[in-house]
Amino acid sequence: MEHCVDLGRRETNPVRGVSEYKATKAEREPWPSDLLALYRAECLLGTRERLVMELCIGTGQRIGDVLEMRWFDIQESGFVIRQNKTGKELWVPILPELQAALNAASRHSVFILTNERGTNRWSYRGASAAVRKVRDEIGALDYDIHSWRYNAACELVEAGCGDDLVASVTGQSPAMVLHYTKKVRQKIRAIQAQQKRADRSDAR
């Protein structure tokens, strides 16, 4: 509008003095259990869509690291992982849900997640598009691939793991562990607090 005034196309700027609109960015959250159940029902064992989900949740790694996973990375019933972003080296045991998905997967390449021809690793673009299609079908567009990393961290906290145990799986810094799990921690503490409150009332 100021430019229009400078060009002589307007006499005044109608938006002068109006404060900028500050948009609030929605925080990413873990997938709710009901949507995870729908996803598993939609994507049966043996499909790439199911395998990528189980790998993300089962190992707690970023999608970029998951797509790089190779069959020979499985050692002593766990994944040997070197994170691309941090360079951290981890060994993460394989959970039963992930093992079932691995057992059902076809092996046409050194990569666990492959393209449709089975000749190379699955690209991020391909994986994202395939998962988005499922998300659209089950009404889960608010939750993306990276949200599965939140699921892994939150499930560990809900199981009673401290920050060091969570980080031993996800490879996250203490600050990131707190960031990923702050809502589930608040819920756990609120339940504990209200239980103490109820116990006190019963003792009266």
C-alpha cells in the first residue's frame, strides 16, 4: 500500500498503523492410540507403509535415518544406528511389533525400505506421499511421519523411563527429550497429584 501511495495510485495507506497478525504454529504431537490402531488396520504387515511406521516408532529415529537402514544394521537383535544429524551411534533393541513387521518384509535390496522395484532405498518423497495417502484415508492429517518419533519418546516416559533411558533409544539431548514429552509428563504428574489429593480426602 505504501508503494501504491509512492506511485500516486492511492492518496493514503489504509493499513498504516495496523499491527501485524501473529500466527501461532501448532505444536506437533504423538499419534493418538486410536489413529495408530486405524493405521495398522489399514496397512497390513508386509506393506511398506506399515514397515516404515513400525521402524519409526520402534526405533524412535528420524525418518531420514529410518530410510537409510539396511538389513546388516540388525545385530544382536537390535539396530546399530549412526544418526545423520548428530553423528551419535546407538544400538536399539527390536520390539515384538517391529520384529513382526521385519519378518513380513520382502528382501530385494540391502535397504529395508525400498522403492517399488526393490532396487534402491525408498525416497523421502515417496514415503511421505504414501503415508500421507493413508493419513488422508483414516483422518490423521494432523499427524505426520515425524510425530512417530514423539510416540516413541512418550511411550518410554509412560513406561517409567527417565530422561537418560529415553535418550538411550532416541539419541536426543536432554532438552529435546523434555520438549518431545512435556505434555505426557504433565498428564502423568497431574494424575499423580490428583491421586494424592484423593488419598488425602479418603484419610479424613
